[in-house]
Amino acid sequence: MFARRVNMHLKPNSVAEFTQRLEKDVLPLLRKQKGFQDEITFVGQSGTEAFAISLWDKAENAEAYNRR
């Protein structure tokens, strides 16, 4: 298994919008990618920092997605 971490800066008061976009747009796209397993997303207490860890079957598939 391979994990890929992505850091994000959020606009103030945008956590709800971020969560909706993640669930409606990002996750469905990721689920279609070869080798994608799951994603775990964390939002900091301030609500302006977040990071996501996506889990892949192998590094090659995560890197192929990253190049898109």
C-alpha cells in the first residue's frame, strides 16, 4: 500500500463548502482511478488548514494520478 499526502489552505469559514466539494466532486473522481483505495481528510481547528491522505495499492498508480 502507498499513501499520498496533500496539504491545503482553506478560505476562512469554508469548511462546509470544502467538505461538500470533496464528497461530491473529488471522491467520485478518485474512486474511478486505478489503484485508489480510500481517502482520509483532516481539517485543523482554525478551519483554514487541511490535509488529505489518499491510499493506493501501489506508488505507480498514485503517481500516475498525480501527473494528470
